[in-house]
Amino acid sequence: MEERWPALDLASTIRHDGAGGVADDLATVAGLADWLATAHGLPTGAVRADERLRLRITGLRAAVRALFARAVSPGPPSPADAQRLLPHDEALARLNAAAALEPVTPQLHWPAGGAPAAGALPSAATPENRLVAALARAAITFLTGPERERLRACTAPRCVRYFVKSHGRQEWCKPSCADRARAARHYRRRVSSPG
């Protein structure tokens, strides 16, 4: 089973559209509702998707993608962001403000005969604030965890995704990107060779 990271899922809502352009899965309220229902397994109606929430989540996504670009440096950022990255300080402030939308209190759980475990007692935040805060905290966890060292921007032609490198020789986010990169390399060799 493939490991999933909510922060990477959020960043991946900007993707190649299959026709040489960039698609934004969160460009509309309906797109946000679809993403919430599929990417997070949220039951329909758990969070009311509206324009305000869409703008909050796309603003958070801009911060996450800017921080991902910094994480893959000195490698190039995703071409979707390269010309419009948020300044580092602004991205950090946006991410941290979103994470603070739902204050949590650490709690120790220690059942009889069991091992102690840490938990969190959430505040009475709105479902929308809980969602935005959870996405921001997921990004913080991702960027401070071991996955950050394996984060890459896909270098295949027209791809704009970030991915976590799962093995030493991996250069692209998925097999179709590898195929596109090989085809482009083959085309360049054929065009540049005399004869």
C-alpha cells in the first residue's frame, strides 16, 4: 500500500492537465468538495465547501508549495510555481497561522494494562478551522520529518508535481512521467544528431 501524506496530497492539487497545461483541482467550490470527499475520506457534509474555505485552502496550498520549493533546493521547484512563489517568511507565517486555528491540549492516555500514549484534546473550533489547521499541521509534520529529505519536484516535461522519492534511482513522480521524459530525451537526440 502506498504511503499518503496530506501535505503532498494538498500540493498535488496543482497538476499537469494531460494537454500541456496545468490543472487546479481546487479552482472551484465543486472541485474543493470533490477533493475533500476523495482525498481525505470525509463524509459529504462534514465540512461545508464554500468560496471562503476554498480561498483559505488554496492560500495554505501556496504556502506549502513555496516551502516544498525550498525543501527541494538546490534542485528546481515545480515549474507551476517557479515564477510566483510566496516569499519564505510569508509562507511560514501563513502555515503557522493556519496551524494555530485549532489550539490543542496535549493529553496522556494510559489504559490499565496498556502502554501510555500521547493524544490531543482539540478545542471547540469550527469544522472548517479544524480542517485547515489539520492540513497545516500535516505540512509541518511532513516538512520536519524524514520525508522532507526525499521530497523532489518531478522533472518530466510538463509535470508540476512534487513527490517523495521511494528508491535511489527514482527521478519522476510516476511511470507516465518517466515515459514522457524518456520520449523527450529520445526526440532531442534524434533532432540534434546529424544525418
